[in-house]
Amino acid sequence: MAKIDLNNPHFEIKIQLNNSLQGIKIQSQETTDGDEYFICQLKDEQITQVRREKDGNWEQIWGKLDPTTIDTIGAAISAKIKKQQKK
């Protein structure tokens, strides 16, 4: 996966969560071996950490959200990164 611009590693996505449109703050981070993952916060509370696997699927590495929500978050992150890369 193409990495987010490290000069601006924070951004926001909007997804349907708990039956309403929610703004989720996303912060890009890297593991010590260089793998990118994303910290996701709702109202300043961390709700999950996700990463994109080599097969393109999104995996939750911390948190208790259901797989459908993780896929929704992952798709929104991918779309945001793609949009930023076009600038």
C-alpha cells in the first residue's frame, strides 16, 4: 500500500457508525519494521488500530469492532490516501 504523506500523517474520514455519520480521526504510524498502521479515534477516544494486509484486506490489530466496520474504515482510509496522492 502506498504510504500516507508523512508531512501530514493525520486526517479525518466519515463513516456510518452506530446508525449515524461519524467523523473518525486517523493517525498514520509505523511499526519498528516499517509496516504502516492507522490509529482510529472517535471523540478523542481510540476505537481501533488497523492495517492493510498484502492481499488488500484490512485487519484490526487492536480493538473490538466487527469485520464489516473494519472494512468500512479501511475503504475510507484507502479512498482518502488515493485522493491525497492525486494532488
